[in-house]
Amino acid sequence: MTRPLRWLWLAAAVVVLDLATKALASALLTYGQPVAVLPFFNLTLLHNHGAAFSFLADHGGWQRWFFAVIAVGASIGLTIWMSRLKAHEKLLGAALALIIGGALGNLYDRMVHGYVVDFLSFHFAGWYYPAFNVADIGITLGAIALIWESIFDGRRKAPRRG
């Protein structure tokens, strides 16, 4: 690929969409008060001081910097990986960009607010999935695409036996 870093535009789009939706949620929703959208989906403004599923949320503040270092390191590492992509590695480029965009969106929240703004809440029969945001969607879709790429691209490259 002559310009593998062109995928950074997708990362920037994820960051912009993430921050815009978080700003809207923060402006329009009352903290902790669900707004029913569908029978299984609410908009609920929450602040996550930890990582996924509020991991380490109640550990006194050091985790803010720990997760910030991870986000910066991962973004740098993934950008270096992206810079080395070949022309045919489009899914891989998109996957890396989605993860970078999600990491940077949540990094912004951590550095500016000290927590990550979450507002998308799915539930079923009294069970609530942890609230999340657009950055988390980017990270998740990127991770799924990386797994897909590693499974199916590996099969295309493997020598045939027999």
C-alpha cells in the first residue's frame, strides 16, 4: 500500500463521532437516569473510572494514568503496524484504525474528565450489559476484524496438504 496511514482518517472519524455523541449524552441526559429507547435498550449517562466492565474503577485514581499509558502505547504500536501494511490488507487497516480511534476517544475522556463517559445500555429480563460508548464499539469491531483476519487470512496463506 503506498499510503497505509490513510486509515488514520477512519480513526479520526471514530474519535469525532465518539466525542460528539458523548457531549450530546452529557448535555441531554441526567446522570444515572435511564431513558427508554427500545424495550431492551436505554440511553443512560454513566461515568466509568475504570476500564471495560468498570475493571479497577474503585482503586483510588492510579488506574486513570495506567489506562492512559496503555491507550497511548497501543495507539503508537498499532500505528506503526498500520504503516507497514500491504495494499491487500484493507480489513486489517480498518481494524487497526477502529481500535486506535476507540482508544483515543476514551483516552480524551480519561485525561479531560478523569473518567470515560458511557451512555449506551442494553438489557434483557432484568439483566443489564455494562454501558458503553462509540469508542468501545470501535474497539470491539476492530478486535473482531483482527480475529477474523487472523483466522481467515491465515487459512488463505497456509500451504495445502495432500
